[in-house]
Amino acid sequence: MQEERILKVSFNKSGGTAGKNGMTTRVTLPIKWVRYLGINEEDRKIKAKIDGTRIIIEKL
């Protein structure tokens, strides 16, 4: 599968024991991509790494 989409990063204030200015970020992936990789509610571990200017996500 090869597909490209423009996605947005969500920024939210962190809660709990995070610092006063703590932030959390999230990117929502298309379910089609997630299913293609075989990621589901029972098997959802992934590996994310940064390589220069790219973020790479792989299923474990």
C-alpha cells in the first residue's frame, strides 16, 4: 500500500503530574492504514522513531 495524506497534529494541555506548561501531542492515523498494518485493540504495540525530518511508525 502506498498512500499519502496531509494530517494535523493536535496539541493538548497535559494533566496529572505534568508541569504547569506540559503539552501532549497526537496524530490521528486513518483506520485503513492501521488495519493494513494489522494493528487492532488486542495487538496495538508499535515502534516510532525519528530519522532526520521523518517520523516512522512500524508495528511490533
